[in-house]
Amino acid sequence: MEKSYELHDIVEMKKQHPCGTNSWEIIRMGADIRIKCQGCGQLILMPRREFERKMKKVLHKAADKD
Ligand SMILES: [Zn+2]
């Protein structure tokens, strides 16, 4: 399964956030990835490897035009 993701993409994780939303924006990319819950705004930082394991799919590419 290809997991191609970029800064500002909106992604779905394998587990939804306790607030009931499963939509996250990638707001920082490096050795660690920082994502922001689109429901409640909580920020979560995790190592890239963990992020790739927990991320289910990209919902919306930042580069896409609406
Ligand atoms: Zn949330």
C-alpha cells in the first residue's frame, strides 16, 4: 500500500480521535510528524515511523484543487 503524503495533506488514521473525528492535517514534517485534529484542534507529535504505521490513508492532498 502506497503511503505518499505531504505537508498539509489531510489524512485518516487507523484509530479515530476520542473527539469523534478521524481527519488530521499534517502540519509539520521531519524526523517527527505533527498532525492536527480537524475536529478539536489537538496537536499530536509522533515519530515518522509511528505515523506511517498508524496512518490509514490520505483523504485530501494539499496539492489538489477543490
Ligand atoms: Zn479531536
